[in-house]
Amino acid sequence: MELQEQTTVQVDLLKSFEEKIGRDDAIEPKDKMPDAYRKHLIRQISQHAHSEVIGMQPEGNWITRAPSLRAKQILLAKIQDEGGHGLYLYSAAETLGISRTEMIEQLHSGKAKYSNIFNYPALNWADIGAIGWLVDGAAIVNQVSLQRTSYGPYSRAMVRICKEESFHQRQGYEIMAKMMAGTADQREMAQDAMNRWWWPALMMFGPHDSESPRSGDAFKWKIKRQSNDELRAKFIDKTVQQAEVIGLTIPDKDLKWNEARGHYDHGPIDWNEFYNVINGNGPCNKQRMDHHKRVHAEGAWVREAAEAYRAKKEKQLFQSKN
């Protein structure tokens, strides 16, 4: 009888959850939700948070080498934003019952992933432009869609993040535009960066819809509103036009406008490279993770001091009330 009652309660909770999803109501932390929904969100949001934090590394190396004081200030502000994005997202994931400590442990053990794009090197200043324009541009396309995701804390975090990512994209495009208006060497450097970052940027949207194993549940629960291929097409359509304005060539001989589809057709993506990088074999996988582990260990005293201060304040508050 007890098992039957538990089953009835679970069915009622699932029905209530599905009704909220059907009405497009936001799911909030205190709402009952299926374990599979919670786990999906933890995986996705923590991966997003890890990507923001790891993504600070390739740009951080260029702060001291930026070509002007203005460029340094802008790059510093951008990197600071990305650290903030990671904090928003870790906080959103924590509302689902996972601790930040556990998320970091999952990252360091390899159980959790981050975006494949951050395992490529930033070789010169043009790469910083390509990262801002292409990588953050791809992120914006995906994140604008996530503003309508079904989980309230994640959706609300995306609103602020998208505003700041728009600034990041403009920063990157400005760098590329200035280089394309410069010397022959600068134009060559910009085109080379474009050639190296274009295909990894397209991979950021994930595998084709037919090969994306988690998309079914994501659409059913309205975590995801647009498919990988739809988002990739949207990014290509707007980026091709931006490239034409400043004279950059898209490194895809098969790229052509498809009137029937209303989108550009593109050449085949090297998914072997994508999975190779995700599995830890990219140019900078080990470097990125070793750096994160080292800095995390070096910062342990800060976390311990903050915890000691919190405990002290709680004790003082308790004593004042008694």
C-alpha cells in the first residue's frame, strides 16, 4: 500500500511539472521536478559555468601584450565579465542541490566538460579578435535562446550575460576590422585567425540534431528552444555578412546561399576533431586543466579565510541574540 501511495504521489508531481512546462511557467528551485530534469540542468549549467571560467585563460595571456592601454582596459573588463558569468552560473546550478565544490571536483576529474573551443591556442592579437567576434558571437546566439529556457534561475542569468556578451562581440569585431584596415601583414594575420577559429566556432553548437543524444529531453522540458543546427545556421547567416563588410573570407569553399532554405549551406564539419578535443586531446586541454587545478589549489587559503569569517559572524550574531 505504501509503495502504491508513493507511486501516486510521483505521478501527481510529474503531472504538475508537465502542466507548468506546458503553460511556459518557469520552474523554480523549490518546485518539484523529475530527477532527470534536475540532472540534465546540473550537467548543462555546470558545463556552461566551467566554460566561462576556463575561457578566461587564453585571453588572460594577452593582457600585458595588448597593443594599447585602451585595448588592455577593454580586455580586462571582458575577462572580469567572464569570471562573473561563471559565478552567476555556479550559483544557478547550486539551486539544484549541487555544491560548487562538487562541480569543481567533477571538472578536475574529467567527469564534467567545458566548451571544446577553449582548448585552442590564442597565438597572436588577431586571435583575441577572433575569440571575441566568433566565439562570443556563437555564444550569444545560443544564450539568447536560453533566455527562454524553462528553469528560472538559468533563464534570468542569461538575460544579464547576453548584454555583456554583446559588448564582448563588438570588442572582437573592432579588433578584426582595425586589422583588416591596416597593413598587409595585419590583414594576413586577421585572415589566418579567421581560418583557424571558424570551424571550432561552428562546433560550439554541438553535433547535428540527428546525432545529439540529449536533445529530445531538452526540447520536451523546454530547456532548449532551438536545435543545434538552427542555432548554427543563424550564426553563419549573420557572421558571413559581417565578414564581407570588413573584407574577411570565410574558409569554406562549399559556403553558398540556399534560397529555398533561406540560409547558407556550409561544408562538412570535422566531427572527429570535435570529439577528439572533447575527449581531452586538443592542443591545450592539458594546459588549461593544469592551470585551473594549480590556481584552485593556490586559492584554498582565500576560501578557508572566507569560511572562517562567515563562521565568526554567525557566532557573533548568535551570541547577540542570546
